[in-house]
Amino acid sequence: MRKNHMKIIVFVIFSMIFSIYSYAENEKNVYVIPIKGEINPAVTQFVKKSIQNAENDPNSVGIIFEIDTLGGMIKEAIKIREAIIATPLRTISFVNKKAESAGTLITIASENIVMSSGSTIGSAETIPYTEKNISYWKGELRTTAEQRGRDTRLVESMADRRIEIKDPKDPEKYIVKRGELLNLTTKEAEKLGFLDFIGNSYEECLKGLDIQYTEIINIEPDFKMTIAQVVASSIFLPILLSIGFIGFLVEFFTPGFGIGGTLSVIAFTIFFGGSMLAGNASFAVISIFIAGVILLLIEVFAPGFGAPGVGGIVCIITSIILSSDSIALGITSLAIALILTLIAAILLLKYGPRNQYFDKIILGTSLKKEKGFVSNVTKKEMLGLEGITITPLRPSGAIRINEQRIDVVTEGEFIEVGMEVIITKVEGRKIVVKKIN
């Protein structure tokens, strides 16, 4: 009897092990990687890392790229495109709301395209719009479309407003007219065969493409990626730099280390920290910034605007540009930040307090009349006095009154040396005389 019990127990254990093994063998995971917001190095790193995680899962069968972006940097979109094409897993671009500009390239890089209701795709023109840029960008779009078997002409018309495409079913109508960029709604994309079908959820995407799965795994951006993406954005970057510069300025104007210095340190720490996470900055670049700050402090404590001041400004500007996604973004953000800082400086000069170091550079003493200061020496009491010319007046020259030499002018007449004159008018430092007949 006991032997029978043991056989039953062994059979149950083996059955459980076999069931678990069979389930693991049949498990099929689909990963969802969101591509949202501005396309920049932070997004590229996140997407690449997420693709690697999906590839490292032996039960992974596909990746859904959920796209909702107005675009961003072309070079980063190209990197993401290459990562999508290179993966051996099944790839689906799920346009959930919008895939504009650089997002267009990322979308067409996948094997399949699904768009949710009310979404759009297109408007992929380069900024700045130059022949060189548009030619390069069209080449990248065309190559990707060819690899995935998509209509290259449609894709190119999303980037080049010079392309005109007529509706093949109705020659009187246009898909896109010359001077316009193609931007397709979900229904328009479906009509043109640009997408596989319309779906409003991950489950609908997988069902429509007949992809068997057991679990959908959502990969969420971590805190580091979120910070890096925000810091690298074209909207937040100038704001962050403005806070840093204005905070430094406030600290410069006010005594002691206070809120201005604290805000400045926080702002620049977030800026360079985010830039490092996004892969834009290194310790070498941060060292250049620190060197710039030190040089400016030397200039403050040893007044006389010279090499330290100029060198400090150059180092700070260089480090910020090197830490930005692009030179254009860095210069634009700096320009905005410097304009706001200049406005803040004007307000602080007018209303703000001074500290001891600022007073070494800027004269802080008010020259008020009630304190005995006057802008010009008053000579009204000299009106009507007579003197002798000691130089010719042509019409300016000098006269002597009571052994005192005085610079004067006439009203235009010439007066020789040794002639008697009288002071007829006093206007500030200007003393007017005429000849006594």
C-alpha cells in the first residue's frame, strides 16, 4: 500500500515538473517600448537598452513600439531606426496619437504599422530646410521605406514639399499638392495602404497581425531616462540655463550665500547630470564649466575685466554648447538664457541690493546734491564781472579776473589779447563774454 502511495506522489511531482516545463516552453512574451516626447539621446539609449532586454528573453516573440512624438533630432531617429531594423524579433509600430517629423522614420522602420483612431503621421520636414539637409533626410526615409516594402514616394512627400502626388483613382484629385507636406490621418493612411490596419490597443495589434502570445510586458522609462529626456528637451533647456545664470547673478548682487546660489547650483547640477545621462556630457566637459566659474570668481575678487573674465565666459559657453544635443540647440538656449539674464541684471541694478564684492566693481555711492555733490561747478556768481583777455578769443580762449584764469567763449566775435570783456552769460561750465566798448 505504501509503495502505491509513493508511486502516486512521484507521478504527481513529475507531472507538475513536466507541466511547468511545457508552459515555459510555450510561453510567448511581447514587449511594449514607448517612444514618446522629443526624440533625443536619452530616448535613443532607452530604446536600445529596452530592445536588448527583449532580445535577452528567450521567450520573447515581438516588440510593439508605441509611438507618440512630434519629432526631434534626426541623428537620434536614425540610430533608433537602425536598432529596430537590426533586431530579429517581430516589430510593430503602434502610432498612438502622432508620429510626426523624426517619428515618421522610426514608425516605418518596423515590419508592421498599426495606427489608433484619430492618429496622424507625416510632416517630416527638416529644420533648417536646406537642399543638403532635405536630400540627406529623404535618402534615409527612402532607404527605410524600400527595406520595409513601403511606398517611397509617399514617404518622401512627407519631407519634401516640392513633391506632388495625384490620386491614381481620380486624376482630378491630389494626395498631396506641391508646396504642402503630406500628413496622413488614420483613415487616409488606411485608404492608401500605408498601414496594416487600425487598432486601439496592444491586444488588437497582436490579434490583427495573428501573433500568438501569453503575456504583454510593458517597459516603463526609469527615473534617470525621464530626467535626461526633460533636461535635453528644447523647451526645458533654456529655462534651466536661465535659472542657473539668474541664480548666479542674484548671488553676485546679494551678501552671503543664499537662495540665488542654491538655485544656480541645483540648476546647473540638473543640467549637466541630465546631459551625462543622455550621453551628451562627460567629466571633461563639466571640468571646463567648473574652470569657467573659477575664472569668473577670480575676476570678481580681483577687479579689472581681463583674461580671467573673458576666459571664464568662453569656458562656460563652450561647456554648455558641448553638453547640448546639438550646436544649434545649445546656441539658441544660451541666447534665450542670456537675454533673460540681462533683463534680470537690469532689474537688480535698479532695485536689488549690493554686496561688498559688487561694490568693488560698480560704484555704489550715490552722488546726491543734498550731500554736497553737484554735477558741475556753479559759476553763476561770476555773471557781470569784468576781465582782460590773455589769449585771443576765436571764439574760445582765456581771460583773467582778479589774477584767476578763466576759460570763456564769445558769441562768435573775435577779440584780441589785452581787451576788456564782461561776462554776459553762464550756462553750466560755459562762460560767455563780450567786448566792452
